[in-house]
Amino acid sequence: MIQIGIDLGGTATKIGLVTKNGEIAAFRTFPTPTQCTSDMIFQQIIEQCMELCAENATPLSEIESIGFGTPGFVDRENAIILYSANLHFENVSVRMPFQNAFPNIPILVENDANCAAIAEAVYGAAREYRNSITLTLGTGVGAGVIHEQQVFNGYANLAPEIGHMIIEVDGMSCSCGRKGCMEQYISATALIRQTKHAIASYPESLLAKLAAHGALSAKLPFDAAVQDDRIAQSIVDRYIHYLAVSISNIIYCYGPEIILLGGGVCNEGDRLLIPLREQVEAQLMPSSRNKTRVALAQFRNEAGVIGASALLSLQHHNLS
């Protein structure tokens, strides 16, 4: 049997046909429609699922479940997205449109960062740990917390919206209505915004020249910094500082054995990890140092899809 895993993001949506052991048999990604209703977005996702099944000769009779990962708060029992700031969803049913298209197939919904954390805990870089946190640094900042091999959701599904913890009092406005939220400083969106502002302020910099010859991305300041561009280096330093502050706060809140970082920013590898680890340790009290490992997620772009595909099997079992 095959599971369909769906990872709905603010920028891109990913779909995969996934086997029982977490291997992706087929995968596709496409831009998430903007300025569209939830019904229009879901209809496009349904069409993409149908096409993916047809292209891979997978009849609906072989689909055991559809797992749907989404940013924000969810009602798991009724498959409803209660609220998603980045998608502007409120009390949106996922089960209804998908059940009409895929009758008799269970439809399950989970927070997208929880899906990534599940993938890493079951199949990936956190599989040897009982307590792990996976941070997804993308359009926003998601966080999935695994505590003693169980997904942690808090009372009334209020947690963990770590991306909306405030790290700069009265800081930048966030789509959630607060100011100074973590995702305004450590998301890929935030890094791109800072880069764009620097290019406008320093049009003669190497950073600006590199931007003129390629797409503006979170990778750009790292590429310019390695070529000794001081403007780019200041952007990278500021980003890593806020990321280190965020991670040290998370360590004090949850005390995980490992924190995994996912998202496009993490493609920088050691250029990100080495200074980040140093700064995290410097933020911690001596007794707290060298206890939590900070590493890169294994699945990167596919984590949400893999985790979403595993939701049915986790309904009655823990992650062991």
C-alpha cells in the first residue's frame, strides 16, 4: 500500500507517494497559489495528487491514506485547519474536499513542522533520540517537538508555535499580529528581506552585483560573505546571532537531546553550523553547554511529505 503525503507551504506545496518504510516513490512540488480561496488551493492539490498517481500507475485502490501537513493550528480529529497566519486560513476543513475526491480513504491533518519532526524521529537524523526538536526555516518558522517519542502539542493544541515566540520586544510586525516574533528574524523570508534592504542601501556592494546576475535567495548573502563582502557578512552574522538566541531559548524551554534544522538556509552546511554552534554554546550557562546537539535535518525538502505520510500508522502507536 502507498500513502500520499502532502506538505502545504506558504510558498510551495509538495506531494509524494510514500511507501510504508518512508521511501518516496514519486514526488513533485509546485508554487502554492496566492490570493486564492482555500477551496481553490485544495482543488489544485487534489488535481496534482490525481496526476501523480496516474503518472506512476498507482490506482486509488492502492492508496491507504492521505496525510496533510499545514502551517498553523489544527483540529486533528476533524481534519480542520483552525488558524494559519501565513495562509490566512481560519476553520478550514481539509477532510470535506479531499473526501469527495478520494472516497473511503482516511484523511489526516497535522501541523507541517510536526510532520517534519515525525519524519526525522521515525526515519531520519533523530531516530536514535527520544527527545528532539525539528525547526523548519522557510516562509515562516515551524517547530515540531518530540518528547519521549511522542508528538508534543500542549493543552488544547496550543503548542508548539515556537516561531511566534518574541525575541525582539516591540520588534518587527508579524502576520500573527504580534511584534518581534522569531520568524521575523530567522526564517528564510526574513533573511531575504534583510538582503534586499542591504542591496538597496549599498548598490555598489558585491552583494548587489551578485543579485543582479541571479535570483534573490537566502543563499546569496552567504555566497557574497565567503568572497569577503562586509555587507553580506554583517547580514549573515546578524542572522546567525538571532538563530543562536532562538535555539538557546528553545533549549531552556524543552531540554531536547538534539535540535535539527531544516529548510533551504540549511543547505549552507558548515558555513551555517560552525558559527551557529559556537554562538549557541556562548548563549548558555556553563552547566547547560554541550548537552544538546545542533545538526541538520536529514530529509530537508521532503521531510514534511514523509512525516505526513506516516500519520495513519501513528494514530495508535508512538514513534518507537
